[in-house]
Amino acid sequence: MIEDSNSTPDGNDPDEYVTVSGEQEAETKVQGSRFIAFIRPLSDVSGFNDWLTALRKRFHDATHHCYAFRLGARGDTWRYSDDGEPSGTAGAKILEALDSRELVNCGVIVVRYFGGTKLGVGGLGRAYFNAARAVVERVGVERRYITTTCRIRFPFSHTQTVHRALEKYTCRILAQDYGDVVTYTVRVRRSLAPQLESWLTEQSSGTVTLERDAPL
């Protein structure tokens, strides 16, 4: 699961990424052609397809609906489309605009209304890049972290120790169960889970146990 964390960012940590904080749009015009660019956060390909379908219906009379998106913390899942424009002039340029800010888990769709003047391959590529860049620069961005769920079990006498650890590693408590053994279900940034476990083990001499990737 992916969500925000207040942990101190580490630029070398593979469990962090940058995405957009909401939706935005921007319009540019080049020699009579209108380029209306839209950007929004995405979690999966299905969500993108639904969004694309909605925009195609909304702008049913547009000449082209070109796009690009990247998904995953490393941006390993990506796709782009020229939607009938000359190869390499639209989708790849939109993706380039996303990559210029290292944005993932988001996509850009550029709707074009042809204005009667052909822009040429170079001009068209610049037009799509500039349209995508305009909306990319307008939208807010935020850094996020991949987290994991951990289950911590401990005797009540170690409650203070556990709470110090949760604060130290910026954990979010999801559930608490007070029985003969206290059980906390928490969420923590994935890269910090091994450190959390080691710290608890050391501070409690092994009395406090932690189960990583615990089911909710």
C-alpha cells in the first residue's frame, strides 16, 4: 500500500517517489491549434483508461487525444500514444515532460483541436511538449513513501518503549489490542521497518517482537 509519511526523506531510498497532489489543466495555442493538457494522479492502468474515456467523450470533436503516463515508485509501468499524430511527435514528448520532473503515478492527456495550419514534425513535437510542460509546471507535487504493515507484540510493561519507537520511526497506529500480550498493528515506511525491528529488539532484549508485512 502507498501513502504519505513524515519520515525524513533519503534521496537514495527506493521506497520514495514524487507524484502530483491533484488534478490540473492548462491550454496553449500554436498557429491556431488548441492544445488542452490535463494531469491527474493515478494508481493503475484501469483508472487511466476510465479517465481517457471520459475526456474523449467530453472532447468528442477534438482532432487528437494524446497521452503518456508512468506508474509505480520507479515508473516501471508506462505507456504513451500519438493518437494519429506523426510517430514520436506527441506521446513521447508528453512523457518527456513528466520525466523532466521525475513524476510517477500520474498521467497527462493532451487534447488537440487542429487550427488549419500544419506545424511540421519539429513544431508539433515542441507544441505537445510545451502543452504538457505547462500543466506539469502548474500542478502541485508531493513526495510520498511506500509503507508496510507491521504487527508488534509486547507485554504491557514495555508500552513506553514501543511508543518511543513509533515516534522515532514515524509509525502510524492502525489497531491496538490489549490482552495478555499487547498487540499493535502499525504502518511504517518500508525502508525503516528493519531499523524499527532492530531497535525494539535491542531496547527490550528481545521481549518485544515485530512481524513485518503483516496482513490487516
